[in-house]
Amino acid sequence: MVRVIMLSPPGGGKGTHSRWLTQQTGAAHISSGDLLRAEVASGSKLGRRVAAYTARGDLVPDDLIFRILMPAVIAAARDTGGYVLDGFPRTMPQALRAAEWGSEFSLTSQAVIYLTAPEEELVNRLLDRAQREGREDDTLAVIRHRLAVFASETAPLVEYYRSRGILLELSTDRPESEVQAELLDWLHARGLIQPVAGESGPDHAEPAEARPPGTRDQPREHQPVKPTLTS
Ligand code: AMP
């Protein structure tokens, strides 16, 4: 089962393409933003601490992220044998911790998909989403701040993963079907997923690795761990 990290600036399309890749592969979709929003919505003490950061577009401190995310990742990976991580890791300490955790549980990431688009396009997409979904952090000032946070805290991960030879950079400033076809081709070429015999194209991808015993007859589309939103 495929184990992928989706990396993008806000508005880059990681939510959209993570959900799609999840449907294609049966791996669990784990969105750190969704998990954090669920924690905030629960009204817990932890949620109130999280909200202080997310509302202004700052990153939530790493220790809180590990506390909230790790149980979800481990449970999902156990259920499906794979994952599409959407929004995590986002800092170098998170990336290093994720790598340690991956080798400890034999769940090392196989690929990192870095989605890009011109800055004004990112801003326009997020302002458009604000109209549809009304997310608290999709105001112009907070969007600009989140982009700056991405540049300082998250962008260094691109070179880190590129140097490990597992990074694919894709522009999303084009039709989604083109992005997805290129993504599938790359995953096929690396043997991470395989087309069903006699079929090809984005609608016919199968995970390369065997499903765990007892799960072969289950539908390929797994429910995400938490509800997802476009991001
Ligand atoms: P997203 O839904 O991915 O746009 O994330 C929304 C917000 O959640 C971000 O602006 C951060 O405040 C927070 N967040 C999400 N993922 C992380 C992470 N891996 N580390 C720290 N903060 C995060």
C-alpha cells in the first residue's frame, strides 16, 4: 500500500489531490488541518490551545501536533496499510520525527508530492474557498501570513525530500486531470501503484502491494479518518 506525503503552500491543492489519491489507492487520507479543526470544534482544552494558533495562521507547536496526529496516523496505517498525509509534516523537526517514526513502525514514506501554483493563484483559490466554506483562516491577511509561514517553515522540506530522491514537483496551475495523470504515471513508474491489467489511466490504479489478509474483498474507497475540506 502506498505511503505518500502531500506538500503544498495553502491553496496548492493538497486537499483535493490527497482525497483523489486516497480513492485511487485505498490508503487512508490523514489531513492534519482537519484533525486540528475537529479538535477545536470539540471544545476541548487542547482544542482551545490549538485554536489560538490556527486562527492567526501560525503553525501549531510540534508537541501538540504529535499528540493529535500520531494516534490517527498509526490507526489509519494499521487499518489500510498506507497513508496519504495531507499537511504533515510542515516543519523540519516534524519531518525528522516522522522519518524516525516511519522506520520504527516500518511505515517510511515512499513519495512526497510537492504541489505548486503562482502566489496570486493561491490567494484567489483561498478567497474563493472563503466564499464557499467560510474558514476562519481564509481572510486576506491570514492567507498572506500563512504563505509567509510556508516559505519560512515548510519550504525547506522540499530540498530535504528532493535530496532523498523521493520528491515529485507538480504545477497545479492547469486542469486537475493533467496533474492527476502525471502523478499516477510517476507513481506507476516507481512501482508504487500499478494499473489493473488491460486498463490504464487515472480511474484504474491499484495499489502495488498486496492488501493485508482479510481485506481483499473490501471496497477500494476507504473513508478518510476525518471529514476533509479542500486545501
Ligand atoms: P490546512 O488545513 O492544512 O491548511 O491547515 C490549517 C492550519 O492548521 C494551519 O494554518 C496551521 O495553523 C495548522 N496546521 C495544520 N497542519 C499543521 C502541522 N503539520 N503543523 C503545525 N500546524 C499545522
